[in-house]
Amino acid sequence: MIHQVAIKSLPQEWLWCETWCDDESKKKAKTIDLCNNPQTKEPKLKAAARIVPEWVDYDSEIRALIEQIGKEKKSRLFQKGLKHDEL
């Protein structure tokens, strides 16, 4: 099958990776690969916050939304008289 399908490479801007790409090329990146860097062993979420500054804001917003949904769900169950401590 490999001999029948041509394999094409995308330009670097389509998959920027800190391990292989320089900081200057990051400005033009269309996607950023947040894979683990084998050289630093840095935790993925810590690296994401460092590489993509707005990550912290996105993460906070999502955590707040998850918390809000959990509280609303708990409130609805409590109002129905179906209080479940594990929720």
C-alpha cells in the first residue's frame, strides 16, 4: 500500500513543536504540538502554560465551568430530594 499512496509533508507551520522548531517560527504556527519534551521531562500542563500563554486563562475558564455545572447538577438533585453525597 505504501508504494501506491504518495506521502506528502506539511510545512513546519502546520505542526510546530518546541523540541524541533525555533521560537521565531512559532509566530507563524497554525498548530502547536504540546507533546512531552524528552530533554526536559517537564509536565505537559506546565509546558502548555509556558508555551501558550493564554492556556492559563483557557484552563481557568474550563475549570470554573466544570465547577459551575457540578454545582447546578448537585442543586437540581437536592431540589428533587435525590441528594447523593458522591456527586
